[in-house]
Amino acid sequence: MSKLLVVGFDDEFRADEALIELNRSEKGYRINLEDAAVVIRKPDGQILIKHAHPLVAALGAHGSFWGLLIGTLLLNPLAGVIVGGAVGAAAGSLHHIGIDDSFIEALGEKAQPGSSILFILEREASPYSAYHDLKKFDGKVLQTTFGYAGEQKLREALEAKK
């Protein structure tokens, strides 16, 4: 079952840096990210939201490939690419997997100016799966779905003196 971890940072660039580190760990098979997002609250109060997996573009490209293949078989590859891309993009916009956008926006509104928040949805997660990657970024646990005991262990580990 997937678990959600939300970590806040006092710097507007730290969440991006932590996500880059988590992506490296995912390539090394230490963690298994299902979804991730970063919220940056600029010093002027502007909120930027970045999703790690742009689903609409990915499914649009996937649809274009299949449209090209089917269109080639039916002797009209250009129409196949156009129709396949449109169908794939529409499917991506309707099919949202992962962290709820309204939840991300609501926490972003509460963030202090000049700070950032990292949202991690991890498959088969334990409280310590992302711990080693996040510890060096001085983040604070804002919310988890690990349950009380798991959340307390993660808070203590991340906030312990290095």
C-alpha cells in the first residue's frame, strides 16, 4: 500500500534538491515513488506547484505512438498520430493518479513565504525508506500516512542533531 509523506523546508529550493536526491535513489531501487510534487512559496507570496510526473504529456506521447502504428496499418499515419495524441492527452487529463491536487494547493497556501514543501507518495513504503535521502536537507515532517508510531519515529530521525 502506498504511503504519503509531506516534508516542509525553510528554503524555497530545498524541496527540489530533496526530490532530485529521491529520484537518484529510485533509479538505484532503494525507494519506489508513485508520485511526487513540490510546492514553492516565493518570498512575494506567489505559489508554484511542480508535479514530478506530467501525466498528460506522457499519455499524449504514448497515444501518438499507438496512433501512428494503427494509422500506418490503416494507410493514414498522420491522422493516426493526431487522433492518438489527442486521445492519450485527454485520457491523461481525466485520469489523475497520485496526490490530490486540492490537498497540495491547500498546504501550499499555508506555507510561509520563502519556503517549500515536498510531497512524496511511495509504494511499499516504510517510515525509514526515504529517511537517509531527506535527513541532510533539514526538513520537518508536516504530515504522513504512516500512523502515529511511524510518524513519530520519522520525525525524531529527521529532526535529530546530525
